[in-house]
Amino acid sequence: MDLAQFRLLAKNWDRFGQRDPMFGVLSDPTKFNGRWQVEEFFESGRVHVNHLFGILEAHGATWQAGRALDFGAGVGRLTQPIAERFAHTVGVDVAKSMVALARKHNAHGSRCEYVVNPNPDLRQFPSASMDFVHSCLVLQHIPPEVSPGYIAEFLRIAKPGGLVVFQVPAQVFTEAEVDARLTLPPDGYRARLEVRTFPLDLEAGAQGSVSLTVTNESAALWHQHIPSGRHLCVANHWLDEHGVPVVPDDGRARLPHDLAPGQSGEVTLTVTAPSQPGRYLLEVDLVQERIAWFAQRGSSTARVTLEVLPAPPKADVPVPPAPAREGLLARIRRRLQGPEPFFEMHVVPRAVVEQTVRAAGGQVLHAVEDGAAGGGWLSYTYICRKN
């Protein structure tokens, strides 16, 4: 990567650090625009690192608890729990704003430091100086012609026998391939739904809560989180009193947790009454989003009868005043901040990664499929050893 390209990359991530740093690190769409809570954000890092080191132990990958480096540290979400396991940990990032915030949240004193990387390589770190090198959710945002250079740098700065662990996607899936990977098996669409409480009547257009017990009567494990929008949800239809669909798709509620075969969970579903008064059947089913309703695969639904009452006349709603025009200082400040930051997503084929590691004097011990980039991507965590 030439210096000009590198500086554009650094500016983009610096803007994330200024505007929405935690979303820039972990882009949960529900947390956009400053909605991450600090403790929740860092707890997600602790969970990730505990899971990662469990994988390393399960694969027999040993390491020395000396010096560690976390590449693309951001605000330290993963660097902080990594620092709990090593004598000294360095978090490195291209964005000054990210590093400043990481230093603010550093809970390990001199045992953990954060540095800005001013170059398109890792030249500020001596060769064979790290026992453990780590990177996650970083290389996927770097142009693919550049990523192998960083992978080679990871091996350069690792000590002989040191462990290098990094994540990068290897392939993009088509929508049809995502469906094929994430669809439940044929015997996975069997549920028992028991409605415990529901409103006997609702005004037209009003919302109400339905409490249910959901039991997995299939042979498959139901995951609470399935990437790429293929989640399992409790949902409902509105039918007329003769069973004819009136509102085919209404409320949604996610599973409360993973449900193993035979396991039950409690769910509260918010429903919205049809706009016309009358007697209706509220039908509750499960759906795997973008795949199928469970009833389409032979599962039973649950139905209850509700009376929809006429809605009261609406009071006149005052027209809100037009929003104030943006002031001159605000416009100048926004212009100086530059364009909105953005995410790029890239892949590095597995064969390229493995060849790069070998050429840099290492070996890939394991390539563990991790799902880190979402269901639309084949992503691996590579566990490598410096020769």
C-alpha cells in the first residue's frame, strides 16, 4: 500500500473514532449512532477472547504469556481482555481518535499500551519481539492486495515458536448459498406453541402483548442468532373468523436463547390489531426469516380469538414546526470533518493466506471457520506458528 492510500484509510477510521467509535469497531446495526453502552461493548470483547482462547486450547495451540500485539485494536475491545493473559500487551491502530479512546479505557496500567501506527506496515516493532500476535475484524476492511503484507509482518514480529492468530474472510456467498448453509434441516421445523396470556379485545390499530411458551419439538438445535437475517422468530397473522388471511404478516419476537431439542422458552410477542373492527383469529407461528414459515413445513400453529373494537376519533394533531436550518458553524464543522466514514469488505482466498504464511516463515496449524464476517461470508480464524 502506498503512503497516500494508507493515509486515506487512516482518515476513514479516524472519522469513525470521532463520530461513532464503538460502532466502527463492532458494527451491530442496532448500536449505530452511539447506542453502544460502554460496559456492554467491552463485555462482548471479553466473551470473544474467552471463546478464542478456548478454541486455541481445544486445538492444542500453546503460547508464551510474554508480549502480545493486537493489530487493529480500535478502542481496545479485544486488547483489554487479551492483556489479562500476558505480561505486556500492545494495541496498535491507524486511527489517532481510536487510540486516544482506548487509552482512556485502559484498565491494565503500564502492562497495556496503545500506539498509533503511522506507516503502512509494522516497522515500528522489531522482528521476533512478540510471543503472540492477534487480529480480528480488521484485515477484512483492508484492500486484499495489501492484507498479505500485513500477514507477513505478523510473522516477522513473532518470536520463533510464537503464535499468530488472525481472522479474514476467504469467500463471498451468493444468497442461494447463504440459504443452503443456514436453512434448518428438514426435521428442524417442528414446534409447539402455547398461548398463555392475550388481550380479549383491542382497539383497531392498537398494540397488545401475547405471552407464549415455545417448545422445540424438532431434532435440530435452534440458535437464537443466525447471521444474514435468517433468524428464527415467533410471528403472527390475522385471519377473519372464517380463517381467511387478513393481515398475513404482523409482529416479530426473537427466541429468548438457543433452544435444544425438547427445550422450551418464554416469548412475549407484540401484535397490532387490524384497522377494521370485527372478530378475528390471531394465528401464531414460527418463521425462519427469508426461508419459510414453520406451518409451511408441517408444524402446528396456535390460534386465539380477539375482538377488534372501533378506534376512538383522533384528536387534531398540531403540525410540528419546520426544523431549524443548520447554522453556519455547524456546516463548517461538518465540512471539516469530511465525508461519512464507511466500511469496505474484502476477502483473501485461503490458498493465498496459507502461501503467505509459509513464505514468511510460518505454518498454518488450523483454519477454523468462525462466522465472524456474517452469514454471507466464509471466514476463517487462522492459527499459525512461527518456525
